[in-house]
Amino acid sequence: MVSNHARKLAHSREQRLGGGSRREAAARLRAATFIPTGLTGLDRRLGGGLRRRKLTVLAARTGMGKSMLALAFARHAAIRLRRVALVASLEMSHYELACRVLAAESGVPTEKLQRASFDDTEQVTVARTASVLQSAPLHFGGDTASPGLADIQALHVRRGAKADLLVVDYLGLMDTFGSTTRERGVAAILDGLSHLAEEENLAVVVVEQLDRALLERDDRRPRPTDMVHAEQIMPRVGTTILLYRPAFFAPRHRQGRYERSPDPKLYPENFFPRLGLPEPTRQPAQIYVSRHRDRRFRAMEVEVDLSRSQFSEPPADKASAGR
């Protein structure tokens, strides 16, 4: 009798929660509040993913892969979750963005896509992937030479469908029309994007550059204070994501010389040794997350495939060994 009574009480409580279990209700609330990034470890550190109605800043040095990571967030939202994602890239053309998305989804390297030099099997894979991507709610914009806040807002309106995620790549290239100083202009842009996020229930990711000052330190790991517009960003943004790829600072990368091909299928061995070839395409990287201006940054190990614009999490045993 006690057991039956307990079951009835549990059933009654589930009905009050909307007909589902407490776990289902929590999942619905999480889906309404966050946009998952596609990296489960990162989502845990973010408390569930990219938060709607808030700004998230993603920062790194030039060449680290910050634009690639921001695009991976948008790609996951649009293709896996079917959420409307808008990428306002001020650095890359729509063609370059499309190549990166196609490479990441098909597994065919970007270099091959740009040269259209793939075998029959890869050609079928690319065609099939392109067909699937046509229906994905992923939109590109921001191809104005130097857009301002109004251009980004207008871009959001022109798309018609209500966006769930907006990526702005990157802050330093946005125009600060009418501002007396660059600092005041950047502050106005951030305030405007914050208002847009709040008003439209958007998750907004702003890509930012890191200052060259970190190159003078022995420890090249990034800090929030390394952001070019740190004084304007830190009081206005609750979550900061920093990307670090140790191989970028390796001596052979700086020299641009490799004794062996990083990917023989993509770069034949007879090209070596020579100058100017890219670094090994698959590398370890670290993502640092700080929430609510917490000074403690926890590192998360990831792997990046530079040739295919893919980020992934290493196996659990490998990740724990790298800590």
C-alpha cells in the first residue's frame, strides 16, 4: 500500500511539471536557456552551453583557430540542433566559410575542396554533404568592408527567421561610427550587442583578438587581460572563452620548415623539405573558460584538425593523462 501511494504521489508530481518527469522538465528548461556548443566538456564548464540573452567572448591570438571554433559552434547549432545560426564574419568571404563548413561535415580537407582535387569517393561524399547542408538554418553575412552595429542588427532582421545564435567575427574589425574614441565605440558596440541578445533571446558570441604582449611572456597561455579591448569587455561580459594551441609557438612553426609532410595525402612527401608549408594538421589545444568574472580558469583539452576545421574531445583516458 505504501509503495502504491508513493507511486501515485510521484505520478501526480510529474503531471504538475507538465506531464513529464522532473528530468524532462529540466531538459526543456536547459534547451530554452542554452545553445550547446558540440563539445560536451565545454558545455559542462559553461553550465549548459552558450547562454541565451548574454554575450560570450571567444578570444585567441591570430592563427590559433578562434574563427574556426566560433564557426564550429554555429555549425553544431544549425546542423545538429536545427537552431537558426547567423555568422557575421568580417574576415572571411561566404565562399571561405562554406568551404570550412563543407570540410568539417564531409571530412574532406579544405585545401582539396578549394582546388577541387578529390577522388571519386570524396566527390560523392562532398555532393551528399552539400545536399544535406542546403536545408540547414545556417546563414552567413557581414561581408561589408567595415560594418558597424547597425549593419549587424539589420543583417539579423533581413534573415526573416528568428535566429538562436549570432556569431560576430571579429570585434576589432567593426566600425565605431560617430564615436569620439575607439574605446567608447567598442563599449557602444558591446552594449548594443548585449541589448540585441536580450531583446531577441539570442546567444551572441563575439570573437576577439589577443594583444601581442603575451608573446613577451615565457608562459604564452592566454589571460583575460590579454584581450585587446579587455577594459571594455570585462565589465560587460559574464563568460570568456580563451583558445590556446601550444604547437603554434613551436620553433619549427615559426621557421615554417618541416622535415616530413604533416599529411602525405594532402601534401606529398616530395614537397619536403621546403619553406611555407602548414603545420601538422591535427594538434592538441586547450580551451580556458571563465564565468561571471571568476579569475580561476580551468583548462579543457581538445583536438583540432586544421585541415578540416574540426574540433573534438580526446578520449577520456588521453584527456586525463594530459592534465
